[in-house]
Amino acid sequence: MFYRSLLNSDTQLNQQSYYEASATRPAPAAPLQGAVQADVVVVGGGFAGLSAALEMAQRGLSVVLLEADRIGSGASGRNGGQAIVGYASGQGPFEDQLGAQDAQRAWDLSVQAVELIEQRIATHGIDCDWQRGYTYVADSAKKARALREEFEDHSRRGVACTWAEGSDVARFIGSRRYVAAFRENTSGHLHPLKYALGLARAALAAGVRIFEQSPVTGLQRGATLVARTAQGQVTARFGVLAGNCMLPEFGPRVAPEIAPRIMPVGTYIVGTEPLAPELCERLIPGNAAVCDNNFVLDYFRFSADRRMLFGGRVSYTTMTPPDLKGVMARRMGDVFPELRGVDVPYVWGGFVDISMNRAPDFGRLGDNLYYLQGFSGHGVALTGLAGQLVAEAVAGQAGRFDLFARLKHHDFPGGALLRTPSLALGMLWYRLKDALG
């Protein structure tokens, strides 16, 4: 059976999260009760919604943020913590649809998105284990050729990179699995839940009213928007939908025209016991985050307390893979034989939203309702930029937002019943291609 309740699966996947175990949450914010008014209502308390709320409050707008669960409880608080320049789609959709000049502008904005993280950490005193450094790796000669092209593209676009192949790869990663690699120090990694909670504190200090356990079940559109929850409603001039793939789970009719353009994809991470400092330095010199260039990829890094956080093994069916901890531990051991048999106390996962072409999907519904979706695995940095761009648009400066809004997107094929199994079958083909190199 291809389909299982997304919400039920999502809840189960967060029971053994290293991030939840290593962050201190404040007392829950009260749910919305009664009728309130604001300039802007933001739906979703992840990176994108928090960033939008913070930016708009700093511009003098009154903002209400409605979160269905807890702040950072979705993808923003569970992801690999890797803040990466560029886009999951590559530059292809940007160059094809926007032209070379605007495609370069989009690339430059992705670099600014990483810089924005560092600025916010400094400005708001967010302790989230931020670390610069990123290594890209390839595990076959064919993948190495593709990686070389990516390295050259990064370099051409102004990101300083260092290339390695053969025995020289050991400078960047202590694994015989990889035949080529390159390193850059523009991208980086952090503790995502600590960062989300820090953004929430900053938003509250700026005057944002945050309500948790307040899923939006209905949205009345028009010159004035009315967002309804089980116990209250928010009337606002503007709205921002930043609910990731969970938005339709709570309010299927809130934005039915954009929901078919994204697909929930499960991704999973294990966390080991703390490791010896010398072992960590041998496995990943310089403490960079790492990702391979397979279609079904592995990504990994060390936490601030020296735990290997190893992610991958995506699911396109909403069903959690069987023996998830065992499967992930074996994948980790294949990359780093030294970690076979190491205790793995944490295993968790969640759902990210992907678009058909893996490019971000930002836009408007009418004149006053904005949406941010389709981050496709690059959301740690890109969500923060998205919040800033939508705040600019609401304030009347829409040029940077409209750069992304010009990208055209298509629904996933198959409709509500068939698109998930169709994508799952398609992924079997890509898994086979990865296996064959």
C-alpha cells in the first residue's frame, strides 16, 4: 500500500530525534482563541514562516504566526542542518526560464542566503553550532566527471573551491568509497532546531504574536484575509503560506491550487554516540558537512558534541522504511567502516517538499496572499532568504521576490491517487542508476 497518513508517519518519525534531545524548548505558546487582527498572518512556524514574520515585524507591520504543532516541529527542526549555496535543481531551470543574467542573480541570492544565516546568528545571539565548510563527493568515475562540472560551475560563479581526486581525496574525507571531492567554505552546517527556536525568540522580541497548536483549517480570501483555526480566527491584509507539505494535511482547501505542485518526501538520519576527537578529524578533516552527488544521496556531518549525523535513504511513499535504524547504520558503515558497531541511540526523519523540477516555488494567489514552497532539500538557507523576499514584496519592493515568482511549475502527474506511486516507481529507476554508477 503506497499511502499512509502523512501526519501519523510524521509524528512517529520524530520520537528519537537528536535535535529534540539536545535543544531546550520554551514553554508552549498558547493556541489561538478568539478573533484577532494583524497586518499579516503567517501560516507555518518553520524557517520560512519565522523568517517572514521577523522581517515583516522589523518593517513595522503587525504579524500573527500560526503553527499547527510546535515551532520547528516539521522539516525545519529535523533536517540535516546543511546550509548550501545553489539549488537542488541546479541552474538549468533558472537559465532556461529566466536567461543567463537573472539565473546568475538567483545564484548570487543563494550565496546571500547562507550569509543571512550568519548575520542573524550574530544579530540575535542564536547559539546553534554554526560551522562553515562543505565537501561534495563522488563514488564512481562517472559521478566524478559530473562532480568536476559542478566544481567548475561553482568556481566560475565566484565560490572558491578546492578539487581533489584519487588518493588526494583523503584531504577532505577519510573514506575509500569516494574517488573525487571538492571543498568550499561558503556553505556550512548548524543545529537546525536551535536555529529555529532562536528565530522564534527574535520574532517575539520584534513583536510577532506566535500561536502554537493552531492549524489553519480554512482561509477566506479577498481584499481582507480571514484564517480560521479550531478556536479562533485572524483577519489580516496580507497572508504568507509557509506550511511546507503539511499545509494540505490540516486545511486541504486552504490553497488547493498549489498543493499538487509539491510532493512530500521522507528523509532519515541516525546519530551515533559521541566519538573521539581524533577519529572525527580523520573521517571529516576540518569538520565540514558532506554530501555525495547520487540522485538518492547520502549526507552527513558531525554535531558539536562529535556525534556522526548520517542521513539519506529517502522514501517517496510516505511509509517509513522497515528496520530504519539498521539500514541507516549499515549505510554509514559502508562509508566509514570504523563506525560499524558504534552505538546509534538516535534515529529520526521527516518530510521535505520537492517540486517537479526541484526549483523553489514562490508566488502569489491574488494580490495579497503569498506562498513559499518547493525548497527541495535546500531549505536551511533558502527558507531564510524566502522570508526576507516575501517581506520585501509585502512592503512594496517585489523585485527580488518576482525573480523567483517568474519560474513556472507543473503539477506532479497522476493526480491525488496516482502521483505518489508513480513517483515511487520512478525512484526505483534512479536507485538502479546510482547503483550502476
